[in-house]
Amino acid sequence: MSAVPAALAKAFGQLADRAVVMVAVKSIAITLVLFAGLGVGLYFALAAVTARYGLDEGWAGLAAVLLVPVAMWLLFRVVAIAVLQFFADEIVAAVEARHYPALAAKARTLPFHRDLGNSLRGLGRALGYNLLALPLAAVLVFTAIGPALVFLSVNAVLLGRELTDMAWLRHCGNDLRGNPAPAAERLIMGAAIAGMMLVPFINLIAPIIGAAAGTHLVLRRIEQSGDAG
């Protein structure tokens, strides 16, 4: 699927654009603040439990320090994509302006309530699919690599859909059906981004790369369809 490596390469090539940098700063900051808030809330909850049972409060701090990185590893993909969807329009518009100016003129900016609704629906899908995958991952836990492959596959499908829908929303009217990016391309791109999200530091920019690459996969097909017509 040559379209996927090309889309990823173009996405990396646009990381220095001011609009992309601004979205990256905002989405990374909000994601990290959310996890910091989770850590503080977890600490106070555990402190209340330890106080109730007469335990040393230091255990609450230690447990919070140990559990927050685990929560980040498990939930980072879900939270990062949900946060990014608030700013998806800005990423898509930046890619349109640089690579697809004719389509940029026809695109529509989504109102805040649509961005919020899309973010919440995407969050619900991500949580739901990952929860459904838990039993299978539990069955395969003895294989060591089995659970990782299960969640990688689930998130490849989810990310492939979410990261291309971000662009398709600006061109589809009110009907999300008919996303023009082929299912195979979405799956491969989603797997690449899911893999990037497992790498420390790279995972911070992976959603941005995915949103830009997903935009290329969608707009390339729309452009080809227009040319064919």
C-alpha cells in the first residue's frame, strides 16, 4: 500500500508548520494535564482509603506513582485521540491548504458541538472496543505477546477509522458513510500509528501524524474521484 507510506512521510514533513505545532502543543498539554489530574485524584482516593484502615499515607503516594504510568500506557491512545478531535479541524485545514488547495476551498469548518460530539463518540467506541477485547486478551495472557497483538489489532481498526473520519467530516455533508479511504489503507495506517503510540516520546506526536496522514488518504481519493469525473 504505497499510499500509506507516502501519507505518513508527508505528515512528518509538515510537523514544522505553525498550525500543526500549535495543535501539537495544545493537545499534548491537555492530555498530560488530564493524566496529572488523574494522578492527583488517585492519590487523594487512596489516601482516604489508607486513612480509613489506619495505614501509612505514604503507601497512597507510592501506589499513585506506580499506577499512573500504567494508566497512561493503557489509556493514552484513547485520551490522546479524544483530545485531538477537538482540534482536528486545524490539522486537516493545514494539510488541505498545503497539499489540496482546491479541496480546501470546498471544505466546511465544523462547529464546536460537532467536534465535541465526534470526540465523545470516538471515546465511547475506543473504550467499548477495548473492553470487548479484554476477555480475549486475558485468554492469551500466557502467550506474553498475545494481549499486545489483540489490543494492537483493535486499535489499528479504531485509529484507522477515527483518523480518516476527521478529514471526511469536512467534505461529507452530514453523512459519514462512504469514507473514501480504502479499508486496507485505514487498517495499515491505524496499525502504524498504534505502534508509534507504544514508543515513549514518539507517542506524543503520533496522533498528530495520524490525523495528517489520514487526511492525505481521504483527500487523495476525493481528488482522484473529482479528476475522474
